[in-house]
Amino acid sequence: MKPPLLLGLNLTHSLGVSNCLTTNIVHLISNMSDLLIQLWRDEMKCAPTNHIDTWDWAVLRDANVWKEHGHTVNTAGLYLPGSFHIHPRDIAEKLNTDYKTREFQMYMFGLAPALLCDILPFQYWCNFCRLVRGFQILCQHHITHKDICTAHTLLQ
């Protein structure tokens, strides 16, 4: 195999080469979306000693709240410009059937920060927003050294 492309970057323009391969955005979006939704919906498998009823971040555990959130996602998506190609459909109805990666990306890194603002406890919402902003920076077509440093700070 050839050396990774990252080794050719000027070190003054990057944070160095990580100990793993470059980010596969599609899988990262899917995995992060799955994990966060499982946490918010109280569906994460955990040790028997972990008391799920104490999870104050599981704000979408109630079936009615989840259904209302899904309806809000669908409604909010209708107001996105056509240049976004596809708007997220009702996540409560489509999550387990055919929710597309692009919909997950638009939901998780576009709509969810606004839609969860008054639902998710403030400290978790702030951490989520830091994750979203850091991820948005890393997905830019053009990224400066300052952007990389900002993303690094946000994702620590």
C-alpha cells in the first residue's frame, strides 16, 4: 500500500496525522446519528447497574414526544432550500425503514441543534452544538489553519 495522503500535508496547516485512517463521512454520520438518537430515546444498551431512568438526556423516550419531534423534523425540512436536495422526513416514522444518510446529515447537523434547543438539558445541548459546529468545519470544502484549530478546540 502507498503512504496515506495525510502524510503529505504541511504540518503547519494541520493538527498532524491521527492514529487512524481519514474520516469516512458517511459512516461517521450514520454512527453518530445512531448513537445520539439511542441516547436521546433511551434505547442504548447498558450495564444492569446503569439506571436508565436517571438519564436526563433521554428527552425523546416518551412515544408522544418522539412522534411530535418527528412531525417537527418533517415540517421544518419543508422550509429548507431545494439546493439541499432532500429534506429530512418524519424521523419517528422513517428511522427504521429507509432514512437516508443525507437525511441523517441534514437532521443531525442542521435541524437538531435548533429543534432540541428547548428539549435537551442545556449542558448536553451545548456539547451537542460543539460537536455539530466542529463537524461542520471539518466538512467544509475549503478549510484554513484557523478553522482546523477551532474544530480541534470544539471537538476536544
